[in-house]
Amino acid sequence: MPMSAGEIEQMIRSALPDADVRIEDLRGDGDHYAAHIVSEAFRGKSRVAQHQLVYAALQGRMGTELHALSLQTKAPD
């Protein structure tokens, strides 16, 4: 069963409480999302490390309940 945008957002906010999170359903199918995330936890980390934090927040659901997630991550300005 696919994940909802709300569930994705909740999991990310749970792991990164200060995060500003915006989730877009790219196809309207509940299976392809884009996430725009701004968090202080990303400061000083490479893009790969930032994405790993997000994947860890999703607790192994990437590739199962969540088929595709495009990530845009950054630290606050």
C-alpha cells in the first residue's frame, strides 16, 4: 500500500523536528513524490549525507511502500 504525503511528512518531522517540509505528489498516484526539506540538521553535511538522514527517517520504506521520492534538501539561509 502506498504512503500518503502526510505520512511521509510526519516521519520526516519526527526525525528532524525543526524541518520545514513540503511534499508534492508528482503524478497524483500516491507513489511518486518530491520532498523539499530545510533543516539545521543538514548544515555542514554533503548532499548525500543530507539525503541519508531523510532516508533514515523513512525507516526502510523507500523502495517498498514509497516507490519514488525526489529530494531537495538544504540548511536554512
